[in-house]
Amino acid sequence: MNRPLPLVLCCSGHDPTGGAGLQADLEALAVQRVRGLSLVTALTEQDTRDVYQVYPVPAARLRAMGERLLADCPPQAVKIGLLGHARQAPVLAALIRRAQAPVVLDPVLRAGGGRDLADAALLAALRRLLPLTTVLTPNVQEVRRLVPEASDDDAAAAALLRAGCAHVLVTGGDEPGARVRNVWHHAGGRQVFEWPRLDARFHGAGCTLAAGIAARLALGDAVGDALLHAQQTTQELLARAVAVGRGRLIPGRLPA
Ligand code: PLP
């Protein structure tokens, strides 16, 4: 029998374009030679420009699917993306506790096209998942929404660490500037990663990065190594991004 690949449980929304969400996760895992287990949190109506509707999976169904899955297939890491509804958060918390594996939480608050995907209840629900989170991967705008009272982005990241997540990687891909600046905050301090800005707009970059981090953790990387490796890989996949529609490009996660 071949040695099985490590498993990452992906709790994510379905994006029919394949650019973001669950399909992005599974492709990004495959790039790292890691297998995905998948729990769909929501179906969505979207194209490569924007999200138009989110159709959440009822929390009770998510619980049933998750418990059945975890009783059979224990993952080495968990990745959480779009929550369809605040009521899904306690279900996901229970599944995380059961999995006893590192958790990457990518808070999806707004689609790249501008559509708001999180109301106050969903923000509060996400905050309740912070104590169970190993690596949180918000972008700059998401950090500001998660900690609106913070005086600056460093103070916001510090508040997120105090709220219980072990590591925060604040991504700067959507901010202006010639270089993309991602900042890793943890108990021991902070580290800045800088990447050349690529001249295109992408759909699914955040999911690709977060799933890549989860894959590296499942393979046994320390967090710092996982962050570096997943950023390097994401940069490579963005450099060979492809157009599947008329909107933004999606990362080139499949072999050319
Ligand atoms: N749809 C789903 C299901 C997602 O998980 C995400 C982001 O994580 C998006 C859409 C938006 O992706 P982007 O902001 O890269 O366009």
C-alpha cells in the first residue's frame, strides 16, 4: 500500500468559477501533495468579478456531515474559509476541538469584487473562533473590521493575539504599493515578508495562501516555515495566473 498523503479538512464555500473557495483550497493542497477533506459551508452565485448571493448550508447539516467525516478520517490540519452563517461557528468550533489539529482561519469578510460577506453577527462568530485558531490570515481591511477600536494595524493584530489566536499573518495584497507587504505577528514579535507586486488583479489568492499554509502545517512544518513556503508558492501560482472568465485572473494552480 502507498503511504497516504496528509489530510487537511477544508470548511469553505463553493465558488462555481473554481477560482476561490473550496476548489481553490483543494487545488492549493494538491500543489503541496496534500489531500483535502471538504465540508461545504455555503453555495454561492458568483463569477470572476464578484459574489452575488450566498446560500448557507444549515448548521445542523454541517454538523452531521462533519461528525460523520471526522469519525472516519482524522485530518492533520483544518482550514476554515467563508462562513455561510454565524450559526455555523459553534459547529465548526466543535469539529475543530474534535480534530485536535492546527487550524488556519481565513476570515472572508468581503469579496474581491466588493460584495460584503459578513454582518455583525458573523464578525462576532468569527471572533469566538479565535481561541481555537493557530494561524489567522486576514487582509488589512479584515483586521480593521475585526478590531475596529484599534489605533493601528499592529495594535489590531496584538488584540487578535490576546483574543487567543497563536499567529496572525496580515496580508497586504489588496493595499497600494510597489511591493506586497505581509506581516506575521506572534507572541515572540513580528516579521515582515515582502513580495514583488504582480501587475494583475486576482480572484482566490487569499484562499490559495491559507490552504497552502494549512497544507504545510499538515506536512509538519513549523509555523514560520509554513508561512514562508506557502507565500512563495502563492507568488509562483499568481505569476502564472489564468483567465477563466472576463473578470479577475485565478492562480495557476493546475499543471500548465
Ligand atoms: N467565494 C468564496 C467561496 C470565497 O471563499 C472567497 C474568498 O475567500 C471569495 C468568494 C472571494 O474571493 P476573492 O476575494 O479572492 O475574489
